[in-house]
Amino acid sequence: MISRILITCLACHKPNTARVQIGHESEQSVSFLCPNCGAEMRLKLLLDNPPHVKVIFEENCEEGEEEGIITNIGAGFAIDKDNLHRDLYFPSFELMRENAKAMAAAVDEIELNINEAGPVIFDTTIALGTLPRSAEYWKFLKQALRFHNNGQTGLMEVQLNKLWELSADGAFIDWTEEDKSLENTLFMFFQRIMQPSTTKWLNPLIDTIKKAAEINTNEMKELCFHYDHDLKSDRFESYSEIFSEYFKAYGEFNQTLLYVRLEQQLDTDKVATSTNFDLTKMLRQCL
């Protein structure tokens, strides 16, 4: 879905028209340059009451009253430079054309799970196995990790229960009580984040661990014991901080995430349309 937003740039007072592709998070931050004067404008879309979209004009912009130069803003997709200011353009169509093989496989999978014949309408990112509302899931996981590190088991379980309630829409399939531990929840979360390449990326690592265990079972057990008792807590905390920084700018990084998952080379004529570099450069420093 595309939301057409009329904006007035407060730097040059000229009208702009933002065509924003709606993503899957409850909030969607957008930062882009005014095509008239080059000043940065920032706004936030509140998407927790679909299909309604509430816009908060945060920096250097206000609600406009007339159409201006169009700027297309992608959510989960980069945009061809030639289409950046084109009306009636849908960024998701680009990914489907460039990834015909992956999309065909996704369609086949969907058709296996429906009972009636006829045209199939689906969301591209969901069809490719990604995890909508990832930033929301991470908020609960982050809190659960913090309570786990502080030994507050009851509060940790409250956060995990909130996540499981949120995932009742099918984000995690076939939950069992055994799955509902912090470690399993983290594993399933990151497994979904890597889709549809999870198996391809994880299998070599799993095979290596199995081979190491076969070569020397006792040393592998000692290594696992050492990791569980001496390293895991600190590693969890360090990785949690990195992911928290990542999800602070998830709307920015998400523009190219699906290309990474699909191992698809991003053409040089593509542009990321939301450009809050103040957030993205902080992750680079953290890493």
C-alpha cells in the first residue's frame, strides 16, 4: 500500500508529495531530502490502526495543502534512480521482476496451502519468508534478555508471553511449551530474520559443529560447558546491544535487508530513499 502525503518543506516553503510504501511495523520513520532545496525532512507514520495512517511531522516539515515534486519512499525495497520522482510507481514490483525464481517458489508454496483455485494476492516480503513487525518482537526480546541477565525470571516470562501473544498471527508456527524458553525464542527469531536463506547459511555451521563433536566428544562437551558458564551471559549482552542499535534504525536498514537475505546484488542505479544517516552511522561505530 502506498500512502500519498502532502508536505511543505519549512526550509524553502515549497510543496512536496511523498509517496510512502507502507511497511509492516507499527511505526515507520521516514527521512528524505527536499527535491527543491536539499534540506532534510523527517516524519513518522503511525500504523497501529490499519488501514488508517497517522502522520507526525517531526523535523523541517509540516502538513501541506498542494501537490509538489513527488518523492517515492520504499519500505523493504530500494528504488531505481530514474523512478525516484515518478508518480504511480511501486518499488515492490522491481524486486519481483529481479527475483522471478524466488517469487515463483514462494507462489508455489502458497498455492500448496490454499484450498481454492484462482488468482493469488500476497505480500512480497511475507511470501519470501521474512518476519513482519520485527522491531516490535525485538522490543520484547530485549526486555526479556535484560530481566534474564538480572535474574528476574518472572518478569522475563512476562515479556516472552507478550511476544508469544503478538506472534499468534502466525509469525512463529507450531509453538510448543518446550519452545517457549528464552534461548529457543531467540533462535526462532533470528531464524526468521534470515529467511529464506536460513538453512543455506546455518547448515554449514551445524555440520562443522557435528564433525568437531565426532572428532573429540569430550573436548566439545568441555567447550560447551565453558561457553554456558563463562561466556554466554556476556555474549548475550554484547549481541543484544548491537541488535538494539540495529533496530533503532530498522526502517533505514530494512530497505536493503531483503536483498541481503536473497543474496541479490544491489544495482548501482538503486537508491535507499529514507536517509537518516545519523542513525545508521552509529551502528557502524558500534560494530
